[in-house]
Amino acid sequence: MTKPTKPVSEFGSEAEERAFWESHDSADHIDWSKAERARLPNLKPSSTSISIRLPNSLLERIKIAANKRDMPYQSLIKAWLTEKVDVKN
């Protein structure tokens, strides 16, 4: 047996919708028993900014290597880290 749901009005703006959901329970408006898992493969993965101390000479060598590959040095560092982590032992 499904739970009756209350209709949700159209919202004039994202801020109006956000305010509505901050003060209302979605279970009153959505039958979660019918929910299905969704895959969103095209979402950009979230990232976190970090700070790392490198010797100046190492950073310069990385920048030279990146320049030879015509890519930003941060991108090259990420690619190298990914390669290293993904190596199967």
C-alpha cells in the first residue's frame, strides 16, 4: 500500500524551493517506496584543494615536464598521482 502524497506547488525561484524544503518533510510529498537507484555518470567529480610543500627545484622540474607535455603542472601532478595509485601490485 502506498502512502498518499501531497502535491508540491511550482516554485518561482531556486531560493523559494530551498526555503520550502528546509521547512517540509519530503516523505509527505514523495512516495520513497517507489524510489529507484540512479546513476549519474557524467557528473564532474568533486575535488578538494590541498597544500603541499615541495622543494623549489622539484617544482621547477615538474613545471618543465608539464610544459613539454603542453599541460598545466597541477594537471600533470594529478595524472602522476593517479597513475601511481592505480598501479596494481
